[in-house]
Amino acid sequence: MEIGFDLGANVPSGVFALHVVIAVAFLLLAGLNGANGETAGVALYLAMAGMIAFVGVLAGRIVSRR
């Protein structure tokens, strides 16, 4: 998958990794909501996790250009 920058020990990768860690936290919260049977919470947390990961890709691309 081409995300616009090379993964490695650099600043864009760090920005992307930070967003992925936060997105994983939201995925865990979605799992907890799913275990409790709360479908609205699952949908909201999955949407937030996806948007945070997407913003991580965009932020990594922006940082790599500077």
C-alpha cells in the first residue's frame, strides 16, 4: 500500500504511528462496546478509529513534504 512516504525511523512514520496507536485504543473501546451489545457505540468508535488512522496518513504525508 502506497501511503505517500516510506516507513522507517523518521518523523512522518512517528506521526503515523502515533495516530495508529490512538486508533487502536478506539478499536479496543469498540470491542468493549460490542461485548456489551451496544451497536451505536461500536459504530461510533469504529468510525473514529478509521478517521484518526486516515488523518495519520494525511499528516504523515504533509510532514514528509516539509
